[in-house]
Amino acid sequence: MNKFFVLLLFILSSNALASPDISVGTLYDYMPAEKSTLLKRVRNIGDETAFVKITLAEIVYGVDGVPQERELPEEGVRQLVTSPSRLIIPASSMQATRFIYMGERERERYFRVRFVPVKPQDDEITELPPQQQISAGVSIMTGFGTILFVAPKETRYDTRIERETGALYVENRGNATVILDYLELCGEKERSCSQPEKMHLLPGVKKRVSEEATRMVRFELIEGKKSVFRELKL
């Protein structure tokens, strides 16, 4: 009898620990001017099937520079769609969705993409192995949000780097986002540099990238397909 309870406890605890775990890869995706579609892969590194719904919202910047999100409808005419918009990802497997952009491209556009865990629908449950059908929809999974940049049709880059009163500023006078990748701020002492980070500079934005104690700034400047390493002393 004791062996039976031990075995039952082991089975129940194994089911409780089993769960989906999705990975969406990079948190930033970029659709270049010459393309209107982009493939996004989503992996399930967990040990149960994941059910994921994809929702979209456009990020709009007001005159004050404050962003606001506008949810896109799931049906009807939309400038951006995903196909499929719902993924069934088996354990230790991968599925892909495709972004399809059909809106105007006179200026750069920005979208928030959310990968939201959902309970499976009835027809989806029947596709599961028998041992997973009982616990389907019970597991808690973390959702993820990413950003999609859609470049304008006529892309123009014009990045200015200026020193002003001992500080370093980078200004984007172009019409598409530029990236300062692996951005490091270094002090006087050797190896006294900050952790590398990625900075997106939107069109029309001028930003100070140095601090009071900064003596050197280095980064990889990415303008579309072009990239160049910069190291600037203050």
C-alpha cells in the first residue's frame, strides 16, 4: 500500500512540475524597407505543449514624445497581421509565425507584439497526447512582449555625433531608427566600463550618451545594413 501511494505521489508531482516554457528569441525585430514580411520563430523549451496567442498594438509617439499603444483589431482591415496568430508548440519544439505588413510606409512604424499564453480550445486539446489532455490549460506560463520596427519605403540615415561642454550627444536626423549596440561608458581607470547595452535612437531624437565620470564612449553604430565601430574620448 505504501508503495502505491509513493508511486501516485511521484506521478502527481511530475505532472505538477511539467510546464511549457517559451522563448521568443530577440526582443527587437526589424522589417527593412525592401521587405513586407518577416518570419519570427518561437521555441518551447519546456516539457508540455504551449498554446500561444499573438496580439498586436501600434506604438504611436505624441508631440511630447510619450508613446501610446493602440491595439490592432483581430479581424478586418489592418496594416499588420500575423499568420498564424495562434501557435501550438509541442514540448522541445519550435513553430514560426510571419508578420505581414500592408500599411503605408511614408514614415517608420513601431508595433508591440505580445505572445500571450492561453488555454487550449476544444479542437486543440484533441491534438494533445492523452497524458496531457487532462492537465491542459492548468499550467501557468510567462508571456513575452517584443518590438517590431517597420522601416519607411525611402530610408535615409543621417547620424550626428557631437561633443558639447564635455558631454557626448548622438542625434538622429534621418527617418529611420539607428542602433548604438554594445554601448559602453568607460571611466579613467582601465577596465572601468559599464555593462554593454543596446540603445535605439528614433528619428528626430538627440540624446546624451555620456555621464559625468565618462572619459570614453564606444559602440557599434548600426544604420540599416551598415555598421561601424566608434570609440570616442572625452
